[in-house]
Amino acid sequence: MIYGLSIIVIYVLIGILITTFFGATALNELSTSWIANLLFFVIFVFFAFSFFGFYEITLPSSWSNRSDAMADRGGLIGIFFMAFTLAIVSFSCTGPILGTLLVGSLSGGAMQLTSGFAGFGLSLALPFALFAVFPHWLKSLPKSGGWLDTVKKFLAFIELALALKFLSNADLVMHWGILKREVFIGLWIIIAILLTLYLFGVIRL
């Protein structure tokens, strides 16, 4: 239970640190800036290609090694750093999701951002806490395999669709006219068709 709570605390602290560093007003201004929206577009495309499997987004291995060494201390501090090690090691999978959550929460201010990170921490911690309390449930857990890769590819298509939203925001602010309403909707339809074809196995990635 302490391990699960530590995971939640870690992600809440990340949310608080981000809002403290930037400030609620700055976050709102950032969400309406054309430069920020263009940057978010690039970041989302970067996340999408990560989920497609072209590369993995990882934090420096020295971070996880140091955190793992602290976990060997035992006690409450050791349990906390076990949770911290999980947060670092799982970043290649959680990073794009956290990035999406971060960008999506900017317009809502500090409370929405911190609540979002708390919710993410809770969803990540809950399975670990439940399987620790009820270890026999592990037998019914589905084996990892191709279905997990399908989930990542599914999220990659969603990331691409969200990336277009931020490019559209920047286009509307600067009046470039490169992503008009018809083009925007057309691109979303194409992404939806490609996703459907992928899920039915017509195209392979």
C-alpha cells in the first residue's frame, strides 16, 4: 500500500513542480501561444513515432541506477525509491502519455494539471497495490505479447490526430491558412481510416 501511495505522491509532486516553476498564468498563456502550439505539434509527432516503434524515449540509465541503489536501503525510504525507480524505468511507455496529459491540461491551470497527474499516478499505482494485497489475481493476468504492441500503435495514431489540433491552433492564431477546416477534417478521416485498416490487419507496422 505504501508502494502504491508513493507512486501517486511522485506524480503529484511532478505536477506541483511544473505549476510552481511556470505558474498558472504562464501555463494559460503558453496554451494560447502559436510558438508553444507549434512546439507541441512537433512533440506529439515525436511521441507518435516513439509509439510506432521507430525509437524509445528513455531517461538516463544513471538515474534509475541511483534510485535503485537508494531502494536497497529498505524501510519507508527504500519503498519510496522503489516507486521512483518504476517511474523512471517505465518512462519509455508513460512519457508520451504524460506529455499528452501535460499539454492537454495547460489551459485548465494548475489545479487541472496537478489533478491529472494525480489521476495518472493512481491508475498506475492501483494494479500494483491490488496485486500485492491479492497475489493470486496474478494468475488471471493476461500475458504480455502482441496485443500490447497493438495498444502502442493505436495510441500512436491518436497522438498524430492530437498533433494536428495544435498545428491548427497555431495556424488560426497566425492566419497562415495551411490547415483549413476541410483539410483538418480530411486528415483526421485519413488517420481514422489508417487506424481501422491497421486494427483489421490490412496494413502492418
